[in-house]
Amino acid sequence: MEYFDTHAHYDDEKFEGDREEVLNKIYNAGVTKCINMGCDFKSSEKAIEIAKGHKFIFAAVGLHPEEIPQDEEEMLKTISQIKGLATQNKKVVAIGEIGLDYYWRQDNKELQKEAFIKQIELANELKLPVSIHTRDAIDDMIAIIRKNKIEYGGVLHCCPFNRELVKHAIENGLYIGFGGTSTFKSSKNAKEILNMVPEDRILIETDSPYLSPEPKRGTRNDSSNLKYVVQKLAEYKEIEPEQMANITYENAKRLFRV
């Protein structure tokens, strides 16, 4: 089976000691395509560097809501720098990860929303899809994706199992990314949410090094663990794991045009 990890962070410091060994391991485990996500200018640069060194890895560049500078001018400058990275590097296939996160702080909601909308506009300008992060921001996320057309598609990363959010995401052309949380015993409605999603909109991801699936929960995650996600999604859909791997692989190729 071949797997396409649509969201990972191999630039993370948790891979500093053995990054090359891990990347070789995941390729040998059947992960023949992977997108490394940027979260700010520095990590976006690193994502590109890693992608250039590995044929099967691609990069996304973006400003994560947790990394937004608290000065609007500085925030806009950073987005401009990210645009430069995207236009100068052919291995950049998306703008991400971007979005809203009110879990850690709520005092900069307007700045987060502005940064998110500006990066949707950037993706539209560059004819790229987006990878969207959302946490504790359901209502504002729904409002933004309804009012701001995402012209080249995108994915709701690490899908929050919220019916209204998923409904509006699908209606507005987004794919839905399922990762380790889909396998957690505490994710009571994961099957219901998966069955809301059209077959041609399902993607898989790891968010490595975070959110390891069962039975690897609590350990450093990497893309070789996609097999556990695929097994669980296939179980929910009552199909063979190979069929689920093929569906999600073709969906990811279509969205990211690789």
C-alpha cells in the first residue's frame, strides 16, 4: 500500500537527532508522498529545505495562528515574506498551516482573523490550496470560510469532530483531514463525521510528531503510523484498508496537484 501524509512537521526540533533516519523509514513503510507544513517564516523555510532534499516530500508555507506577531504591520510583513517563499520554490504546493486558534489566547482574535483571510487571498492569488487549523473557534471559522471563497480548495486539517463545521467545510469545497484522533477511544463521533464526508473529500494525515494514533498514542508520531489511521477509517467505512489508502492517496494528489 502507498500512503500520502497530507500534514506533518519534520522541521520540528523533536526530529533534530534522527530526521534523515525517520524520513528513510517512512518512505520504506510506503509513505511515498508527504507534505511538510510551515507555521511561520523560519519553519516554512525549513519545510522547503527538507522538501528539496527528498523527492517524495513537498512543502507548505504559512503563518499559524499561534505564531502571529502581535503587531499588524509585522504580521503583514511576515505574510509578504511567506509569499516570497511560495513564489520562488516549485516544491511549495499549499499555503499552510493557517487558521484560527482561541485555545491558547483570545485577546488577538481580530488579528488572527485578518491573518487567516489575508492568507486565503494569498493562496487564491498563487492558485494554491490551503491547509486550515482550527481550535476552539468553530463559529468564526464557519463565518470566514462561508464569506471568503477558497478558490483552489483546501483541507480542514486534524478534523474537529463538529457536525456544523464539517458540513460548512464540505459545502465550501474543502477536504477533511483525518489523523490520530480518529483512532482515539474518546472520539465517540469519529465514525459519524467520517460518514458525513463524501468519499472524494477524505484525506489522511499524522501531524507528526504530534497526535500519535492508537496503539502508538503517547509516543513521537511519524508518517509510518498512517497505517493505523487507514485501518480505523476502513473499519468505520466497512471497506478494505488498501481501498481506503488508495482513495485518500488519489484525493490528495488531486487537491495538491502532485
